Amino acid sequence: MARPPGPLLHVALLLIAAAAAAGPGPCGPAGLSWDTVVRRPGANITLTCQDKGPANVTVSWQVEERGAAGGRSRRLAEGNALLLRQLRYEDSGRYSCYVGGRPLRSLRLLVEEPPETPRVFCYRRSHDKDVLCEWPLRAKPSPGTQAMLWVKRRFTAENATEQRCRYFSKARKFVCRVKVPPGADDTKPLVVSTCVNNGAGGSAGEDRIITLSSVLKPDPPLNVTVEALEKAPQRLRVNWSYPSSWDPRFYWLHFQVRYRPEPAQTFTEVDQVMTTWLDIHDAWRGMRHVVQVRAREEFGHGAWSEWSREAVGTPWTDPRDLTSEMGPFSSEFPMDDGSYGVTLPPELFGEDAANGTDGAVVEASARLVASPYAFLVAGGSLLLGIALFIAIVVRYKQTWRMGRRPGAKPEGEGQHVLVPLAPPSPPHSETPLLFPPAPLAPRALHITNLDYFFSRQ
């Protein structure tokens, strides 16, 4: 009968599993030869040819610069000690000293800065693409800097997969590509480890735990255009297309659109757009608008893409409504009957708005903007009316009090009777309705045509 494994065997198995799950080893400096001297940029160094030697011997120095074609060397100063001040990356190379043309000593000088600690960010452009992990750098790394990345499944004893990273000088960042085998589970957690080292030292980044679905980040939408709709002064049509890295036959994207008129600084956002177009119904009349679009996986996995490039467009304007450059600013708004509101003069918008230098947004409003002079005139008229009313009331009270005194004359005393100066007219009943015709007054006879009387019969 076989004996059960002892406690020592259990401990050994646990140590083996822990070592396998630990992933890559420590991140140290790159392997250097015994004759290599490492210094940082800006430091000073003194190279010595021989510790003890005759004083009357001439010692010369030569340097074979790193990367020099054909092993070209450059002659330096003479002396047993060579002082180099304010080291630069270009000072790296092999320094040799000679006595009478015979080499005595050779040292390799490496001028490097310890690498920056990587801060890794991983993303995946679509479900069928590899994972890309990258991190930016504040300064250009030294020529001998190398970056490595390891990926392994979490809570397993399998070996980590090693990937070499590449440095892109224009973007100033390291990029590592992680191969994703077909049929990989998108929900299984993965551990990502990084290490950057050179001759001056090594730096390990913090381990990142990711899943293939959580690092989804599509590319920005392409071909974003903004078009005006005819006879719609407050509408714009925005069109775009899927990024080339995303295949919509398997998974869709939903989009987010943001837009603003050019004077404004705040965007209006529209979420959950499943189509590749959108109609904007509240555009500002006659103003140019800036529009951007971004995308995300349809089920909300991963992160939003970056915003697309800005696209601009202006709503349709009726040619009959065009005014000269010195005309009023239009702040019209649609009414219920299909017409538009008033057009305010430019004085009400202020000098900054008229010059276009202020970034404030002047929103259309259904209320007219009144001049302060109108308020002054209305207030003065109201005060004058109140003063007149008070004066009338006071005068009436004084008159009423005088009429109530005991010594006042009775009503009607001292009044004068009006006597008519002309005789009274007869009543209407005695006046005849028809007057007799008046006799005609005799008229003189004027003979102007005597031939009428003396004409022959």
C-alpha cells in the first residue's frame, strides 16, 4: 500500500506553483561586460590609463565612438588621466590609452539615464484584433533602452508569454502587441507585466489585470460630414461611417454626437445613436456649427473611442432673408403658425457681440429686449400721474371742508339771475311748417342782342 505524500512534498509543490505563478523575474539592468563604466548625462568622469608608471612616458587617448562606421577612432588629449565634463549620450564609446603606440587599457563608457517607470494602457480596436499595450514617455530614451511585456492568465501556473515592445519616436511611446488566439474567452482575466531596462538600470511597471472585453476601444468614426437641409433653417444632417478596423457584420457600434455653434464653448450631446446619421433640430439660424462623433461597442463593453475630427456646417438660409453685413442680427425663432419671431437690432447685443470677439452665447428668446430709456420714461410718467392724483384729492378735501363751515352761505344765496337780452322765440307749434314763396324782385332789362327784335318775319 502506497504511503500518502508527506508535508514536505506539499510544501515543495506549493513553492513550485508559486514560482510558476510569479511570472517574469526581477526587472534589472541589462547585462554589461566587466569593463563597462556607466554614467548619467551631465556627470563628470576621470578615466585612468595606469595606476603606477614612469612619469616621463607620454600617454595618449583615443575613443571609438558608438555606432561609428568602420571602427573610426578620434584622438583625444594626452596624459595618464582623461577628464570628461558634462557627459552627453554622444560621449558613449570605447576609450583606449596608448604608450608609445602600444595599447595599455581599454574601457567602455556608457552614458545613459535609468528608464522611466512604464504606466501601461491596453486597448483592442475590435473583437477580432490583437491587444495593444502602450505607454508614453516624457523624454526620449537612451539608444540602449529595451522594453518587454509578459501576459499570462490569472490564477494559473502556466508560463507567461513574452512580447518585445517597439518605440515610436514621433509619438514618443512604446507599443507592445499581444497576440490573441482564435476562440479566446473574452471574460477570462489576464495579467500584464512590463519591464524597461538599459545599462543604467531597470524599471518594472505595475501589473495590470485586464479582460479582452474590457479593453475594447474602437477607432473614431470616419468621414463625418455636416449638411444643411433645404427650407429648414434650424436643422442639420450629420453623416459618418464605421471605422475601417471594425466589422459591423458581427458586432455593431452605438455612437455619441456632440455639436455647438462656433461662438459657444459648451457642447450639446446626443447619446445612444445606433444609425450612422443624425438630424439636429435645434441648430442656430445662420451660425456655423462644429460637430464630432465617437463610438462604443453596442453592449457597452470597453471604453468610448476618441472623438472624431471636427466637421463644420451651417443651416440653410433663405436667399430672401439675406441682409447686408451692416444689417441687424437675426435672432428669429419658429412660432406655432410656422412664421418666425422678431429680428433684434445689433445695439441690443452689445459691442462685443457685434464685433464677434466675445465667446458668449446669445440665445434666442421669445421676449423682446427693452431699452433702459423706455423704463425711465414709463417710471417718470407713473410718478407724475401719482403726483397729480394726490393734488386733486387734496384740493377736493379742502373745498369740501369749506362748504361744511357754519358761517357758509346757503346754496343759491348771492347767485345772479341771467336775463335774456333778445325776445323769446315762438314755440315750435306756432311756427308754420311751410313758408309762402317770396315775391320775385324786379330785375332790369338788359338788351344785348338788338338784331333779335328787328329781324324780319
